[in-house]
Amino acid sequence: EAQLVQSGAEVKKPGQSLRISCKGSGFRFPTYWIAWVRQMPGKGLEWMGIIYLDDSDTKYSPSFQGQVSISADRSTSTAFLQWRSLKTSDTAIYYCARSPSAFYGMDLWGQGTAVTVSS
Amino acid sequence: DIQMTQSPSTLSASVGDRVTITCRASQSVSTYLIWYQQRPGKAPKLLIYDASSLQSGVPSRFSGGGSGTDFTLTISDLQPEDFATYFCQQTYTVPYTFGPGTSVDVK
């Protein structure tokens, strides 16, 4: 069974760094894109960026460019979302999701990682 | 960025109703339009891709239509598990923006 399993909830202070992960199994990881989507408390979905797992081609939303880094490790079928310096406004649930291509949308989602940033 | 809007923002309905949600793009996205369902506390679920193609495993009471800038999601014969929030997303141009969502709740 194909699945994406995300790392657990995090509680951090402003200014700290963080990397969360998304591990794929049950499908051929390099043939897909992995996207990251933010959902702030009580709000809608925001597309952050996407990485193609075969060659690590990465595209960011301008809203998140420079604020986060997206990467992947083919050898462990894992994608990552990283912050160098967290802000309280980064408090949200972060989802990873698999996409065969833009045309087909995101057909498999992780369970979400809750990130809380508070002093 | 392409801006996506949805209407209504909230829709009150009863089991068995037929409901339609509208999504509009600020410029043409051809048929690169996706619909997702999100139940409270859960990850989103893909319903429709290519504006009108039903994702495998999704009940046939869900249907999508439209092209260019105007799109619809229709749920015929609303079921209890369909009370949720629905989001459209364009995947024509990066960033792949979402609409603000439509909450379908119990009348």
C-alpha cells in the first residue's frame, strides 16, 4: 500500500531551526513530485513548493521562497522541509503530498506534521 | 500568481440534496483544475483532476465541470460523510494556488 508518513509534532522557539520529513513507501519514489502544503490554524491550504524526486528539481511559491528549503533523499525515499529561523507565524500543520504530475493533482497525502512556534 | 476564488464560502445543506460549488480563476488555467475534500482533523483527499475526471475510488455522486476560468463541483445526493470543506486548486502555473475553500455543513 502506498503511503507517506510524516515526522511527529514539533514545539520550537522563535529563531530555532527545524527540519521535518516525509517518507514514502509502497510506490516508486523517484517518478513523483512531492509537494508541501501549509495549513495555519483554522485556515485554508497554501501551496509552498514542490520537488521532483528523480533530479531534485524544486519550485517554490514566491510567498515561501527564501523562507523554507525543500529537499529529498532518493536513497531513503524521504522528502524534507526545513527552516533556518522559525517565526511564531510558522505555527501550522504542514502536509506533504505526492503528485504524478501537475495534471493529476496530489493523489496521496501524509498525515500532517503540527509545528508550534512559541516563546 | 493566479488567484482562485470560491463561492459560496459556506453552504448549508441536507442529506440527499444536490449541491454545487463554484471556483473561478483570475486567468485561464485550461482544465488544470483540481478539487479536494478535507474533513476536520484530516488530510485533504483528491476528488477530481483535469477539471472533470473522477479520481479512482471517489463516489460517482461527485462531478466536476468547466474550463478556462470557471469551474464547478457538484455533489448529487449528499451523504453524511460529505459534510466537509472543499478546495479547488489550479496546477496550470507555479505557484499552484488553492481557492479559500467552501464549507458544506448541516442545514
